[in-house]
Amino acid sequence: MDGDPAVEPELDTFSLILPLPYRIAFILVLGVWAWGVNLHYLYLLKIDVLSLIKYSSRTSSPLPHHQRTYALATTITVPFVISLFFFWTLTRGRPSAVLAWDIIPQLYLFLLCIFFLVPYKRLSPHGRHRFLTTLKRISIGGIAEPQDGKFGDILLADALTSYAKVLGDLFVSLYMFLSSGKSSTDRPDRGCGGKYIVPIIISIPSLIRLKQCLIEYMRVRNNPQKTAAMGWGGQHLANALKYSSAFPVIILSALQRGYDSNKIGLSETGIFRLWLFFVFLNSFYSFYWDIAKDWDLTLFSPQSSQHAYAYAPLPSPSSPSLSSNHLPSNPLSPSFPSQSHHHQHPYPYGLRPRTHFHTPQIYYTAIVIDLLLRCTWSLKLSPHLDHWNDLEGSIFVMEVAEVVRRWVWVFFRVEAEWVRGRGVDGMGVGVGEGVLLGPVPGRI
């Protein structure tokens, strides 16, 4: 990730059609639809997301949770479309009118906040209450205990890291709207409020996850019932280091935007080279973590151990092996049933013994998408594409691409968590069966 680059000095055509407040609203609405699709597809795969995040719906509605999420998404999409068309009707692409009518998109952003804050009964009030409660807890770097919904806290906090630049743009939009003589639909002034205010806001989500990782580390260290299988907490420190690697990128990006040779003891070329080193480190460290730790795939495991695991016989629903007390915390650990006791089945290269999606190509495609979208900064290295990074439309595309990357990530992060905690899926079917033994009847 990098800081927001400077943009064109004049209001461009893209900003006349979709000003900054509407771009922010679009990405926020897109996130709700994306979460609904996550829930829907995982529901079809018999993965119980609500049980993983420890959410118990208190509503009597017979609708699945993804349908209630779609209803909420539709409710906030309709006024967005109406507001945008009304804005286009009034402004007709005239710069002076676009600047004068910035109240219209700001009213929609205000309405969007009301939708989430007011517990209207027909708009999934319990789900929104849980969202706000979780957001309040993680906003100060808190994280629930595993039995109280720790996994849900992690999902939301990680999602915020993908919305970091959107949060920065939200501050810019509100600041310009409330400033005398400025318009929130004008060219975004990403230096508003001082040189470092926006970079600080962008860094908040990474700070939240950093603190959460340190809390988890201390929980392991202070656990009186700690076992050898739990380790000493080093993985949490390594995860904290991953989030820490974002801060040099943000700081150096800010220094590049406001470069002053009299105040900075480095040349502009030197700062760029430092930025390039840290953005490379952050991107590939994060990519490695996505694949090896978040998704539990073996792509980066030593080749000699790629096929060292085996499938256990599919237990019956009443088998005591289904209890979480009898399952290892990590299905890739040596404590998983070994090939010496069961017939060995090799699994596709780079994956893992137990998977829930039906074809290896789904995993490989997700890996490629994650890598490409982790490395969008590389466009700055091309002299032919460098100017593209400075356009408002390009910044918007980058922000949408990061939300799409997170949307893909959620599918595999949730699936990995499901596999870790269960040797079979919610229907008593072995979770690896869909891939290696062919589709199970009744499953997509």
C-alpha cells in the first residue's frame, strides 16, 4: 500500500461525473453487497459463517442472513442511485454547478450513517447492532476472546485496512465541505488539515491490527494452561510485524508528496528508493501471509513436505472426533491424522489436504488475483503508466480493486477457519471430498 498521490490541478471529467463524496459512497455500498455475496456463496457451500463469528440472530425472520444483507444493501443502493441522478440533472457536467451542489452527495453520506446507526426493525437491527458493537471494540485495538467472537473482530479489522484510503478520502471530503470557500466536489485536497493528518488516518486500521496481534501474543504468554502445541506466540509477533511494515510506506509517501530538500536530509531519489524497498517488503510479506497463514495453503512449504499429509476416514456425525476438543488448532499440523494410519491421497500442488471449494483452479485463481492486486504500486515504475496513478479516476480504481481483493480474501479466510475447526462440514461430509472425490450431490 502507498499514500495518496497528488492529483491533477483541475477538476477532470471523471470528477465531474463522480465527485469524491459519491466515490466514497459507492465503495461503502459495494462493501455491503460484497459481504452479502460472501455470506451467500459460503451458505451454499454449507459453511456456517455466523457460528464462526459467534453471531446469534435474535430475529424471527425465516430469511437466511445473506438475504437480509441483500435487503440492507438494496435499501442503501436505491437512494444512492436517486441522489446521483438528481445531482447529474442539476449539474449537467458544468464545473461551477458541480462545485455549488456539493450538499447533495454529502446528504447521502449523512443518510448512509443514519442507516447504520438507527436500529430500524426492517433493516436487520441486530446485525447492525453487532456491527457497531464490534466496530466500537476494535476501534481502540480491542479483540474479543475466541468464544466471544474473536474471528469476527479479525475479519472486520482486516476489512478496515482495505478501506484505509477510503477513510482518508472521507476525512478530506468532510473537511472540504465544512471549510469556508471550499467544496467537497472540487479537486480533493489531500493535504488538508496539515501534511500528516491524512497519512495518520490511513495508518489507523494497521495500528488496530497491530495492537490486536500484540494482545493475542500476550494472551498466549500469560495463559496458565499453555501447552507446547500453542507455541510461544511468535506467529502473532510475525503478524504484528506485517502490519508494522505498512507505516514506513505511508510515511515515505507523505514525504514524497511534500518533499522539501531543506527539511529532509535525503534526496528525492533516495526517498523513492526507500519507499520502493518498503512497499516491496509490505506487499510480498502480506501476500505470503495471505496464502500461507490466512488461507493455510502449502504453496510456500518445502517441496519435500507438500504431499506428506493424508486424509482421515470420514467420521460419522456422532463421532467424538468432531468435537473441537479432539481436533488440532491447525489442520496442517503434525498432529493431524498421519499417513501411517490411513490411506494416503496426494492433494493438488500448493493447496492442503482438506479443502471446501470444489476445484483447485479456484484456489490458483485467487492466489493470482491476490498477488496482482497486492502489487498495483508497480504501475509507478513504468514511465508510460506513472501519470495514470495521479488521475482521480485511477485512484478510485485502485481503491475499488483493493475492496475486490479483500472480498476474494474473505472467502478463503473463512473457509480456512471452517476447516481448522472441523474435520467435516456442517452436513457431516468430509470437507476435502468436494475437491478430490468429485462434487457432492446437492452441493454447487
